Amino acid sequence: LDRMDGKHGDDAYDPLFTGINTVSPPPVASVGITLGEAIKRMQTDPTREHLGDTADAKYVMTFRAMKEVIGPDKPLASITRAECAEVQELISRIPANVSKLKAYKSCKTLRDIAERAATRNDRKMSVGTVRVYTHTLSAFFNWAIRKGLLTVNPAVRLAPAKGGAEESRRNFTVEEMNKIIAALPEWSDNGALAGRWWVPLIAIFSGMRLGEIVSLGVDDVQVKDGVDCFILRKTQERGLKTAGSERIVPVHPELIRLGLLQHVATMREMGEKRLFPDLPGDNQDELSDLFQKRFAYLQKSKLGINEPGVSFHSFRHGFRDALREAGVPIDATRALGGWARSGGVEERYGQGTRPATLARWLAKVQYPGLVLPAVS
């Protein structure tokens, strides 16, 4: 309209365009932080230090795939949902436990692994595992949004849906536990391999995770509030699954009757730092992995307990059921098992259940029909 009136046509009528005319250069888009920079910032974020090592470990595969598919130099804000889907698809083509398979040791990239896997019959990751990695992918972008680096999560609701036929874990039956306990003398060389003897028994009567038990130190068994307890704290040698995993678990009367405290005293007199120095492995992950493999061989190949969903973790499921049967209150149950609280306001008050009180409830945990070793 200005030009029809003989004007040059570059007058600005909206303050937003003040100083802009037909010969102005186009605006330069700010690329912001790159994917690689964002990943490094998340890994060193001090506000995430309270999370366990297990939480960080879940991001290793996700970050590796993102760097391969998207590239570390890609501006974070320009990552698309299609690229996120490609990351997910690459992860889903990786075999389960690939780091333990010799056939892939020479592969330098995940794409190399996926290509080699396509020519083999190795078991792929389960849908549940792929879902976990997809959740970490989405969680990374949610973290970036909280930090003001993004406004939209391109991986939201990208995880595969849960199917009805997925394998679920179950607890050991009393009959199965009796078979395991009966096999412990031979499996442990009549107690000479103390770890093989005590680790399953501790799992039965404490519900502790395998990694928590095999990494116990002599100093992790202490007297608190007048009762003998396992003290589970995050250390340089031991990581814990969640913040709630830090806890005090009284030693069950049956473990005391069987002589666990005498074993602790013996290890202390010998100057040992680890409660079970006979277990192979230099760190918590190695200790857990090697014990799990040996126990799985005993359970499946020697004892024939080979149904889907049954593993060492089944002891923890059985302990939870035993707590229910004993009528243990939910707050004491969560404290003993290290399970997350419900988040109710009332649960943020007070210091929690005393060890002496936990010990009284724990003493009620029993397994009718369970046959324990005789004490000489």
C-alpha cells in the first residue's frame, strides 16, 4: 500500500519489525547446546548425585546409540522424533548381554554389532529391556526440559507397549527352597566356601538384593539400638539401586542361630574387610555376576528348578510375601526391603522405624515347612 502511494515500502508499522527492511540480512538461528554437550552436562550434574550407580548405568547404552545415530554435534533442539525412533530400533537389534559374548568383541560400533547379530541366532534384548532404554531416552530429554535446554520431548511415549505374555518373576516355593538348602553343604564344600553357604540363607531371611549381600563388609554388621544389623550404605565399593536402598536390616534370629555372627567375628579376627572373601570378583558387579552364574547353574542344571521367571531374585519376592503373611506394617516392610515410599505427606515426618522395632517384626518372618540345616 505504501508503494501504491509512491513510498519506498519499508516503513515499519509493527514495533516487532523496527529496523527490518527488504535488504536486511536474514536472522541467524541460535543452535544452542549440542547433544554431546548435553550428555556430558547430565553426567556431571551435581543434582543427580543422589541417584544410584544402577540408574546411571542404564544410560550407557542409550547415550552410545544416540551418539552413533544422531551424532554428538547435532543441536539438541533440532533432534526429531524420527531420529529418536531410529535410536530405539538400533538398540532393539542388539543381542542380550552383548558385552559377555565373544562373537562381538571385535565390533567397534553398535551398528557393527547389529549387522553381525543379523547373521546369527543370538537372543535379542527383551521388549522389557528395550522399554527401559527407551524410558532413559525420554528421561534424558525431560532432564533437558527441566534445565531449560528444550521445550519439547521428542521421545515422549515412544516406549513399546507392555504385552500380556511377558515373563514375570515369582518366588521360590518352600519345596524349591528346601532343595536349594539341602544342596548348600555340597555346593559350599561343607561351608569352606562361606559365601556359597551364607548368601542364599541371608537372602531368604533378609530379602536383600544379591549385589547387596555379596558386597557386604565385616563392618557392615553392627549393633544398632541393641540389635545386630546389616548396615547398607552407598560406598566406593558398593552402589545401591535407589536412595531408598540405604537402610538398616536386623539380622534374623534364624541366621543368628545358624552361626552367622560367629562367621562375622572370625572374619574380623582374621583382619578381613569383606564378609565373604572367598567369592570371586574385584568389585560389586563382578561379585554379583559370577555368583549369579554359579547359582543359576546349581538351580537349573543340578536341581532342575528351571521354570521361567525363577532366579536368585525370587528370594526377594518370597521375603515380601513372608512379610505379608506375618502382618508386618507397610512402613516397616518398606524400611526392611528398601522399597520406595508412597510419597504421602505423613511419611516425611519422623526418623523412621527404629531397628529394635524392625527386629521384632522381622522375627515374625517364617516359611512354614522350610527345613534349615542342623546346628552342630
